[in-house]
Amino acid sequence: MTTSNGLLRLGPDREPVPLEIAASYRARTRGLLGRDGIPGAALLLTPAGSVHTFRMRFAIDVAYLDRRLRVIALTTMPPGRLGLPRLRCRHVLEAEAGAMTAWGLRVGSQLHVEGPDGPDPSQLPLGPARPRR
């Protein structure tokens, strides 16, 4: 399973959140399955348009993100549910239920991902954002 680690920045005045980035098919398929939790951290599935919680052991918060990592929808999913795909969703952020509320995340929040050596976007599997036309 190929995952990389980084930091999720929620704003200039907030503490960064440890982040796992699942960019390979295998890593995205595995997601949080088989774990008992992901305390204080988050998992970014990229690319992804929806998630499910079948065979999961705990409820999760889910943030649907557009291509520029802006939150377009938030939900909490108990185990055994299927999340519907969201229009314009390119990435999905998962965390333990309640974590995103504690972080102050809401629809419209702009997220920033940093790799292990800083904010160089070439080190991330997300790639640079495309300019608007």
C-alpha cells in the first residue's frame, strides 16, 4: 500500500493536523479499513469522489473537496453506509467522527497540504492546481 505523510493546514492560526495521503488505487481501496481509529490525524484519498464505511469499526467525518482543496460538503458517516458521489468532488478527507468539528472545518474552508519537507506541491501526489480559464 502506497501512502505518504504530510501535514494538513487548516488556517494560519491553527495547529496543523498529521495527514496520510492515499494516492494509489490500493491505498484508496484500503482507506481506514482494519483500523480502530485515526486519533488526531486525517486521511486524504486522492483522487476520490465518494466513500463507504462498510466493514469499518468506527464512525468517520468526511469532507468532500474540490480540485483546489476547498471543502464543498461535510458529513458524518456511521459504519455500514454508502456515501453518494458529490458533483465537483476530486478528493475526500476522512477523520474520526467529531474531529472536523473540533478543527473548525466547514463548507468553504480552504485546506493546504504540505509534504514531509514543506509546502512544495511537486512532492505531493495532488499535483499543482490548474489555472482557471
